[in-house]
Amino acid sequence: MINEVDADGNGTIDFSDFLNLMAKKMKDTDSKEELKEAFRVFDKDQNGFISAAELCHVMTNLGEKLTDEEVEEIVREADVDGDGQKNYEEFVKIMMAK
């Protein structure tokens, strides 16, 4: 599965590869429940938002070492309403856009 989404062939999945994989899975299944479950994986404190720290935690568990700058950039790109974190609607847009 890693080889399928490892765009640069370096043997690891970066965040962009991960988003592409998740988006493909979401389009294939088109399941609202699966999207909600994926959001819950990221939303560790279950407050309805994915913070930079939560994103960093999940990516680290997936083996992806991100710098603080990379995490902030990802949050900024996905943060439609400018509050510094991703809510469920922003998460869905990211997953369905790829």
C-alpha cells in the first residue's frame, strides 16, 4: 500500500501522500461515517477541531516527522475560517478535494 501512494518513491509517506491516500479511500467509499471516524482519529481531545499539536501527534504515529513550520503550513492551508485549527467541514473539504 505504501508503494501505491509514495509519490516520490522514497519509501515513506509524507503528508501530501497521506492526504491523497485518504482522499482516494473517501471517494471510493463515499461514507460519511468513515469520514467522521478519520476525523476522530485526528481530534484526540474530541473538541471538534484538529489542532496543530493533534496533527503533529497523528503524523508522528504514522512515522512522518514534521517540523513545526510544516505543521503550521498544513494547518494554514486547510484553515478556511482562519481560527488556527481544522473543523470537521474543513477536514471533509481536504479529504474530498484530492
